[in-house]
Amino acid sequence: MEVGFFPLDRRLRLVRHSWSPATIKNAVEVAIQIPSYARAATSLQGLTRIPLSRSSLQQLTCEYGERLVALQESEAEAMVRLPAGVSEGEVWRAIAEPDSAQMAVAMDGGMVNIRGEGWKEAKIVAVSAVETREEGSAEPVVKLTRTSYRAGLWEAARFANQQWAEGCRRGLEKAQRVVCVSDGAAWIWAIVAMCYAPRCIEILDWWHAVQKLWELAFALWNQEEQHSHAWAEEQKALLWAGNLRQLCRELRRLCPRGEPLPDKIRLALGYLFHHRWRMRYAQFRQAGCPIGSGSVEAGCKVVVQERMKQAGMRWSRAGAQAMLALRSILLSERWQEVWPTLAPVPKLA
């Protein structure tokens, strides 16, 4: 006989909580969408007539989010470690088919306020199918679709495994072409080199490159001067046309060798030089590659900021990790698929 077990619980398919599985699912879904546990609890009661306190809703969200975090950790570990008895090069798992011949992966980070730690970076990956169509122009029109996310408070090494697991789930291993568009963060390109080289096309996000041109213009001339704006627009046109050599000659003319450079100019020049082979934008566009990292920047906003950066919010590390995992699944449109793995329904006797 089970101590503390009420037979009606099994007949009603109740789990260890006093709410039905359907109620728990709806409660957690509301909690990860409305940017306040208190407001989510009030909204849930108004919709369902089921009273649920703010603390109970937060506890449920953390509990099921932590289950998802554990599942993701197991999945990521399984993707990078060979099972016992399997030799190197042997096929030991199914490889997913990609949604399109060309797939895009982008990485970035957003800050979350963690209690006792301060602002910490939540890293996020966005994986998208790339659709192109010809419209009579020299360059195909590029559109990113079916974007999925994975986010968490991971160091770069652990994040590398997590983003690889998401990439494998989306079929990047079989894609004819993988394109990575991101900003200039060193940790991003180290992960790209480790996971996707040499077949990956690496592209520096267009708007980050343009931002560096404006930084150079404002450092060379006063920000208020009309000449700085005209110069930046001229260099932007050169960059867009793929004329990097002329752009570099112009910079060399303005910054002769042998003369000390102000720090801002030196850093911006170093940035452009380091990423020069990721800035062949005309060639990338003609090949039908995306040149903007809008997918992951949008992910930072919808996955992180909309729910986790409201006024005065501070999170426990576990609570933030749970929320990031749940929102990633929800906003990847995988909620119905993944939820049953978090809340298995007890079998009837």
C-alpha cells in the first residue's frame, strides 16, 4: 500500500500536485509569457477560475523548467560524447534532415540580473532555414524561416555543446550549406571554427560592420561635422559593393603609417582588418546568403528581454535558467512537442 496516496488521484491522473496535468501545463505557459508571476497568477485565475498564488506559479515554473534544463543537458552531452563500445567514425545516432538546403546559425548574448552575482550574459543560438527566390534582380531575395532558439546562462564551452545539440536537431550536419552571421565576439567565432568549419560560410553582421565605420568617422572628425557623415556614407557604399581594397586605401590615406593612432581609431581598424574576409558582402548577397544577424538579435529580445528584463527584476540562477529553457521551447513553436516529456501522464491502473 502506498503511504499518503489517494486512489482518486490516479483515476483523475493527478501528479504530485493538487492540480491536473492540463492545469499545470496552462499555468506554466501563462507564467512564461506574462512578464510577472503575480500578474500571470491573476490572469490565470480570471481565465480558468482556478486560484493559484504567485509563489505556487513560480514554483511550478521553476520545477518544470529545471526538468527541461536537465533534459537539454543530457541531450547536449549525448551529442558530443561517444557511447561506450562505439568506435570513432561509426554512426551511432540518427542524423536529422534539414528544413532547407541552406541553413543559418547565429549566436549572441543578452544580460540578465542574477541575485548575488549582478548582470550575467545569457547566451543564445538561433537556427533558421534559409529560403531564396529570384525576382529578376542580380541578387536573390533571402528570407529566414522556422527559427528555433536555445538559451541559457552558460559559459562558452558549455554553450558550444548546447548550440551544437540544437544545430544537430535542426539537421545542420546534412545541410548543403551552413551560414553563420554574427557580431565580432571572439567566443562566437571560436565555436563556429570548432563546430562548423571548414564548410561554414562566416559572415560578420552587416550592421556591426557599419557601426565600426561610423565609429571611425566620429573619431576622425567631430561627430557634429557634416563631413564625418558624408565620409561614413561613402565607405558604407564601398563596403556594400564589396570594394574593401578601396576602403582600406582610404583609411590608410587618412591614417599614415608610422604615426600614433588614437585608441578608438586603432581598435576600429583592427576590428575591420580582423574580420575583412567575413565582410565580402556583395559576394555573399549574390550567393543567396543572409548578411544580417537579425534572427538572433530578435531572439535576445523575445526570449530574454521581454520576460526577464522588466523594471526591478532580479533572478536566481536556477530560476533564470529554467525560464530561458522554457521560453526557448515556446518561441521555437515546440511547446506541444516537448511538454509531454516534462510532464508524463501517470498510467491508469
